[in-house]
Amino acid sequence: MAVASCYSHRMTTARTAPAKDPQRRAAWAELATDYVHEHGLIGLSLRPLAAELSTSNRVLLYHFGTKDQLVADVLRTSNERSVAEVAALEPSTDLRSAVYDLWAVMEGDRCSRIYVEAAALGLFGREPYVSAVREANTLWMDGLIAHLGKSGVDPAVAERAAHVIDAAFMGFQLSLNPDGSLPERARSVDALADAVAALA
């Protein structure tokens, strides 16, 4: 009787499981990214996330395959949002002003805070964080270089400047107070702008 009952349950589950839908998965990735931006990535649990999305953790796993794959989709979606913000910027008037324009995108940006969490986990060799951060780094750097390029910065200078800006911005993110404020913010950004401008 137990065997028959178990078999019947599995058959019912198979018949009623929703078909995998790329559009639904993409929509849930966007919503899951919103959730992670609010609650953080470290310690992410599928049950409260699924409840927020008005579904179940089993259905999420059906569409994403694994929790790691869901996290990878969230990290990719979050990074794409940051890159899109940079791409939407108007050209900066010069290299120095580009630092301020780019920091205006980064300051208080939830996408960058999620990146910091993912990078911290990636330092321990954990997947999908290692691969997701590597992919994010490439796309983000390309975005910085593209903005500097459309702002009239020489390509060789743009690449050097982008690496300096990225490294400094990461340091700024790690220096943020819990309320999101940056100690000596103005002086820090001014010093970075001066250093980057000197590269031209």
C-alpha cells in the first residue's frame, strides 16, 4: 500500500508540475534580485524568497535547477542593472568629471553592495560566486571603459583609468558605514578624481 501511494503521489506531481518557462524564470530572476537587494545575499533562504514571489521553493528549484543557479541568475541580473546605469550616463566633460559621474551611479547602489557580498564569498572559492564575480568584473570593466571612451578619453588612458576607478570604488564600498555613508566622502572622491585626471 505504501509503495502504491508513493507512486501515485509522484505521478500526480509529474502531471501537475508547471512547464519550464524561460520568460517566467527571467521574471522571477528580476523579482529575486529585488528581494536580495533588500535582504542581502549572505544567508539567502529559498522559503522566504519563494513566499515573496508567491510560489514555492520546489517550483523555484524546478525552473532554476539549483539554488546556486538561482543565485547566479540574481548576480547576473544585478550586475546587468549596474552596467545599464553606466551605459545610460551622458558623456562626461573630461576624465576628472567622469569619476564624479560614475561615483554618482555607484554611491548607495544596491547592485554594488550585492557584488561586494558575492566577491567576499568568492574569495573562499565558493561557486557560483567565483564564476559570477569573474563574469561581472569583465562586463563592469567593459562598461567603465566604454563610458570613458564616449567621453573622449584616449583608449589607452581609458583602460588604465578604469582599473584605478574600479579598485578605488571597491575600497569605497568596503569603507561604507552601515547606514551607507562614506567617511570623508567628498575628500576621498576628490582625491580619486585628481589621481585619475593625472593619468591623462
